[in-house]
Amino acid sequence: MNELDSLVATARAAFAEAKTPAELENAKAQFLGKSGRITELMKGMAALSVEEKKSRGAAINVGKQAIEAALTERRQQLADEELSLQLRAESLDVSLPGRRRIPGGLHPVSRTLERIEEIFSSMGFDVADGPEIESDWHSFTSLNNPPNHPARSMQDTFYVDMNGDDGIPYNLRPHTSPMQVRYAHQHIKKYAAEFAAAAADTTGTVKAPEIRVIAPGRTYRVDSDATHSPMFHQCEGLWLGENVSFKDLKVVFTDFCRTFFERDDLVLRFRPSFFPFTEPSAEIDIQFASGPLAGRWLEVSGSGQVHPNVVRNMGLDPERYIGFAFGMGPDRLTMLRYGVNDLRLFFDGDLRFLSQFQ
Ligand code: PHE
């Protein structure tokens, strides 16, 4: 191996030694720098003859180019190494198990409400929604429960610091019953032509349009223990027509309860009671034939034939329109369906309790 070949080999080895770009640039200076080996060889040519300079110069140039090529190659190698190091450091391990996402689910009371809506929809009932901050007239007066009437004290009502047009404070509705008159007004307005045609009919051939609705939602009373919460749910039901009787209430509500609990042997009892807006009125109790609650009467709803004054407040003729209303407790139904004994558990927001229903 001649002198230049061995110089190229030495340079290559030095470049290979360099582990970083900075080290490589240092190594480069030893061969190609101002006082590097190649430069020294060039300087050494000064004393040579023209002929000798030519061949010696050409040989040195070949060596210089080979060193430059080796340098470029090593530079690229180091850059590649650095890139792959960086990629490895920044890489994501896609085989790692993901963070666990707890699947969401419906609240047990929401499940009950959906079930109630489904069952009553299948019986031809509309589903309506109404305000939770309600006027005194809708919550009480329209329901045959005038100011100062003692029956008002049956409900320990929350009042809102804002008066309605009548100068009486708004209330957080203590029941869903205000939806009876509120919905009737909306419905009569929507089907004004049909209602007017029926009202104008003297031949008795035009059938009066019916009102058939349930109105589930939140209700509020100053009340709190294992079976009462200041916020609770009710579901109002109303069916008015020319010939809707207490018998229809019994059939509809019995059907509903048996479907809801999936128990054909469920027995219902209509126990006489009082509400200002129904006459006669009844509490509805249910009894299971078997299971942990077998034989006990459990109250699930208030009900009755809609009072003529309420029908009048709807803008309808009580001589023509009769029917029934009920107001049941979906929270209670949920407790009975799932065997929960403390109502407050539903509203504590404890996932250990709630996730059992998913
Ligand atoms: N609103 C009554 C209550 O909250 C229940 C009810 C509704 C009774 C409709 C009769 C008719 O106790």
C-alpha cells in the first residue's frame, strides 16, 4: 500500500472512530484542515520539478477526494444514527393497554321514566314536558285549590323570590298536576278547529277530541327522609273525553303496573282519598303475590275523576268532558322494581351504587 492509500485508510479509521458530528469535524481537520495531512503533502511539493508536480499532485488529489468521500459517507451515517435514536426515543408503544373508560349508563330513575313513557305511548298517550318553576295559578288555583284553602298545606312548597302577574310568588312545582291545565290549554290551541267544531255541534254527531297525556318530571317539596327527598319525580297522567270513566282509570293503571313490573298476578287497590282537583279521589296501592314484598300494600299513585272546576279552567265544558287523572311516583316505582330501601341513594351520585344498574 502506498503512502496515500494508507493515509486514506487512516482517515477512514479516524472517521469511523468519531461518535458524534463534532468529533467527526475534529477528525476532518487532521486530514483536510489548514495544517492537515493533505495540506502538508501539497506544501511538500514545492521543491519538485514540473513533471513530478503533475503526477504527485494528481495522486494527492485522488487521495483527497477519497478522504472527502469517506467524510461525507460518515456524516450521513452519523445523521442516520441520530435520527433513528430520536425516533426510538419518541416512539409510542402502541401495544400498551389503553386507559380504562368506564361506560356511562342511564340512572335507574331515568330508566323508569323511559319505561313509563314507552308503556303509556303504546296506549296512545302523548308525552309532555313543563316548567319546574311554576305559577301559583297552575300549581294550585287552576286545580281547584284557591289561595288560603287548607288543602294547600298538604304540600310543603318551595317558593321562588319572584312574583307572578297575580302578585303571588312563583313556586317550585310540588307536583306535576299543573301540567293538566297547562297541557290542556296547549292541546286545545293546537287543535283549535277540531275543538271548536265539536263545541259548535248540536246534532251530537261530532265526537269531541280527546286529551290523553302523561307528563313526567322533577317536583319539589320541603320534605326529606328515607322515603322523601326535597327533589323527587312525578308522572302525571290525564285522559279526558266524552265518556272516560273511573273504570278506564282502573284498566289503564292496572295494565300499566302489570307491564311495568312484568307481573300478571299484581293486584291493585283503589283506596278512597282526597285531592282538591279530583272527585272522587283514590290512592292506588299495589300488592305483589310473591317475592320479598309479597302481601304488603304499597302506595304508588294518587288519582281520581277530574273535578268539574278543573275541566272548566281548561276551557272545556264539564258537562261534556269527563275523565281521570293520576300522579304517580317514579322514584317509588324504581325502589320497588330494584328492591332499594332508601330513596336518598338515588340522588347521592355514588357510582358504587349507581353502577349496579348498568
Ligand atoms: N298531585 C297529587 C299529589 O302530588 C297526585 C294526584 C295527581 C292525585 C292527579 C290525583 C290526580 O299528591
